[in-house]
Amino acid sequence: MSIVALTGGVGGAKLALGLQRVLAPDALVLVVNTGDDFVHLGLHVSPDIDTVVYTLTGLVNVETGWGRADETWTFMQALAGLGGETWFRLGDGDLAMHVERTRRLAAGESLSAVTAHLARRLGLGVKILPMSDDPVRTRIVTADGELDFQNYFVERRCVPVVTALGYAGADTARPAPGVLEALRAPGLEAVVICPSNPWLSIDPILAVPALRVALHDCAAPVIAVSPLVGGQAVKGPTAKIMAELGMPVYAAAVARHYEGLLDGFVLDERDAGDAAQIGVPVCIADTLMRDLADRERLARTTLEFAGTLAGGRGAP
Amino acid sequence: MSIVALTGGVGGAKLALGLQRVLAPDALVLVVNTGDDFVHLGLHVSPDIDTVVYTLTGLVNVETGWGRADETWTFMQALAGLGGETWFRLGDGDLAMHVERTRRLAAGESLSAVTAHLARRLGLGVKILPMSDDPVRTRIVTADGELDFQNYFVERRCVPVVTALGYAGADTARPAPGVLEALRAPGLEAVVICPSNPWLSIDPILAVPALRVALHDCAAPVIAVSPLVGGQAVKGPTAKIMAELGMPVYAAAVARHYEGLLDGFVLDERDAGDAAQIGVPVCIADTLMRDLADRERLARTTLEFAGTLAGGRGAP
């Protein structure tokens, strides 16, 4: 029996951690967004993979939700002294991931092989798969022009008004080895779309054609956990982007965005009024994950909800 | 009026610092060994250039003679946790040099352009030139087989017995821009071969054909400062290599090694007995550089000695 979870970085990783804690290690497969990946200072950075790995191994800086705890910043200080680019902050310990990943990719290893190696070395028990070994790059069309993801997200701090999004390379990207197998596994109990930003973190995954088809065709229920709490994003620009894209900023609009893929939707109790406008079975829960107990509780609630949907798919 | 100094890392950098302190900034041109350069973890490391830059900008770790003072080692610790290669220790701040150099080289800049940029950013006033922008790689033939320089020097700690040395790529390497101009400058007063290891640090420079010819033909006196003090190397494997290559371990053998290029030799006072066996004019001095005053004093002594040789080249 197994669970597949689709996730981006910080927000999604919280629920992924909850799932890890309530499931046996071999029962969870994480499929992680790589649309944010980029080459910076010559190094291949996979922000969402690293955030998930750090979160699930306990290495994460819990205050920021990304990067390592007990980090030092000597490299960035020295780089500033050399006139190098410092808008994307790379901690000294974090840098080891990027250097080792880049070295292995240059030696011909796939991103999924490198990810598996690094995660195993850090003691991660669950299987973590990049959505694809082929490059997919999220591009943000804004009122200030088209931006690469990190230039929009980190350098410009999500300030530019988003008018459209694109996922360059997605059309021809193949799911990474293991992704389709996980979605077609006979023992698959549920697919959980974690409460990550639907446009920035989940859509790049869904833009990989064979992955989307496999998700659509999979026998197990597909459940999304709402990234909105009381009509607001817990962190990040989800609500801002929804408004800029001209849609009403409420949880039902997120469910509608996933229409055709979902069998169930976990809605925050503060948004319970949205339930009537969601065309799939809804589970109302406290989705705010403040502490570890919250993460485990939401994971259990989501899995129990999936259990009620198994055997007969909800109508979209 | 100008001085050219040929130098390797730690030992040579001490005299280079002395020369910097007694000369006007625009009067000194340093030509640095790049035979130790290598690509490690995907990064282009130029150990001798960095040691010289750190030494002359005051950033150096004075206890080791290489690397940066106030360094942190979080990257190496994290890399060890990932199962990466840790035999060559890269400090967090030092890493900024390698990352920025690698990025600029990949973008098409030459090593000399990158070196000039990094040195300028760190406030270095004197001109620092790699011996060549073309790759030259020192290879050590040992009783245990042929080794790359860093594998011999760092990983194997100079333990294998040296039977021969080679400088791969030297035959076709061209001097970096500025090197021949410096050696042919009408105002050139002296060329100083710093007390670096003749086989590991100076010979790679001399193995660049056009550089060697220009040195041989240059109008100014060429002075070598002995790397031996009392028949011993101050640091490093100079004496060990001399013995392994079957030559007598004394300063006169170093002078003989440079035969045909030298117009004068600065001999340590503890080796004064060697003077009669050296076929060029000799200056006897205290060459041990314990502190800054020693470095300045030896620099002045060397330049004054060169002054006595100017106008009429000593017979080899």
C-alpha cells in the first residue's frame, strides 16, 4: 500500500513531513517540483527538492522553512567582496548540495539519481523523485516583462504583477523514473496534492504531459489540500497571484483550478463557506500547520478522507 | 622602472609580499605558477594565485600560509555528510574565489582576466599574472605511479618517491597577456625568482617556451633567491625531491638547476660554504622570513644585489 504526494517547497513540505511521520517509510513517494530549478553561479540549484529533503531529515531551518539550521554565511560575504551575485543567498552548508549535485550531473548522472543519492546520504527514508529529469523552467509573465522563476520570486520578491505563467520544456519533459510506476502501483491508496502554490509549485508538475495523464487515469483518489487558510495564503504569493490572474481569491477557486483531476478537496475550516461551490467531496479540517502535531494530524485527516473516497471516484 | 617576480605559493609569496612593501604598486609584476591548478568538485582552483592574492592583500591565514584568515568550514562538513570528496579542504570564504572564477571562465573570460578582476576586487595594487592562460598541469612520476599535482601534494602528502616531473600542456602554452611585455619592458630592473620549490613551482613557469626564451633574452639581471636554508627547505618537499631525483641536497644544486638563466643567486648565510660552487655572482644573506621585517629586508637585499649586476650580465 502506498501514497504519492505532489509537492513544492516550504508549505507542501510541511504536509509531506506529516505524511512521513504517519506512514511507513516505504509507503510514501514524493514527487517534487523542479520548475524552480536553475543554474546559479554555475551551480545547479533545486530549491524545492532541497527544502523537502531538509524538512524531512530535520536539517531545515525551522524559522525560515528553507535552508539548513546552524548555517554559516561566509561564502556569501566573500562573494560580495569579489563583486559576485548575492541576491540569491546560498549558505555554506547548503552549498555542498549544489556543488555535489552539479558535479554529479556533469558526470552524467540524472537528477533523480543524484537526488536519491543525496537524500539517502542525509538519512531520508522515503522515496523522493523530481517530477522530471528533463529541465522544466517556470517562467513568469509580468507587467514588467517575462521573468525566470527565481528572479521573480527571490530577486523581485514577487512584487511584479503576474499576467501569465509558462513552464518551458514541460511539453517534451518525461516523468522521472519511478513517477509513473508510483501512480500506477496496484497498492496505491491516494495521491495527495500538498498545500503548495498551485501555479508556482504544482502546475509545473502537472505540466509534464505523461504525469498529468497518469494522474488523471490513476485508480486511487486524488486529494488536494487547500493552500488557503481563511482566504489567505499562509506564506507566499498564492493569493496575490490569484487576484492578479483575475480570479476570486477563495479556496473554491483552487479546487476549480484542479478540476478534472480531483476526487476530493481538504478545505480549511475557516473557509467552510466555500464548500458548496466545490464540485468534489470536501473534507473540512484545520489545515494550519503550526507544529509537528498539526502536520501529523492533517496528514491523518487527509489519508482518512482518501479512505472514504477509495473504491468509487468522486465525480468532477 | 619595474621588477618581475616569478613565484609559486606559500614560500614565494613571502618574498612577493616583501617586494610589494618596498616597491611602488606599479613597479611590481608577479608571474604566478598555474601548474598546480586543477578542477575539483567542478570548480577551477588556482592554489598559487590565491595564496599570492591572499598574502598580498592581508587576507591570508598567517598560520598556514594559505587560505583565508577567519575562515569557516561548514561547506566541507556538509560535503562530508553527502559523501563528497573532502581530501582537498576548501574553506567557505575561499570557495567564493573558486565559484566566481569558474563562473567567469565558463562565460569565456581568460584566467588572466579573471585573476585581474578578483585581485582588483580584493584591493591588490600590484599586477598579478598567471604564467599562462593555457592549461599546464604538473604531473609527478613516482614509485607509486604518475600522480596529478594535488593528489601528490595534498592527498598523498608528498610521501611517494619522485622519479620524474612533467608539465603537461607546457609545450604549446603561451605566456599570459602581459608576461612577455613585462620581461621586455625597457625599464625592467630585475627578474626575481622567488624562493619557491624549483621543481614544483618555478619549473612549470619556465616550461612555457616563449616565457623561458624571454627570460633568457631579457636585458635585466635574473636573480634566484635560494629556497634552502641551512640545506633544508623551510617548508615543503624541496629537499626531499632533490634527494629523490638523485642530486646533492644543497643550495649550489638549486643554482645549477637554473643554470643558463641566472645572473645572480641569493644564498642563505647558513649555506655560505656553497658559494664557491655557484657559477654566478652570489649574495649571502639571511633568507629566513619569520616576520614582515624579514620579508622587507630580503626584498631590499635582493633588489640591491640586482642593482650591482645591472648593466653587465653575469656569466653563467
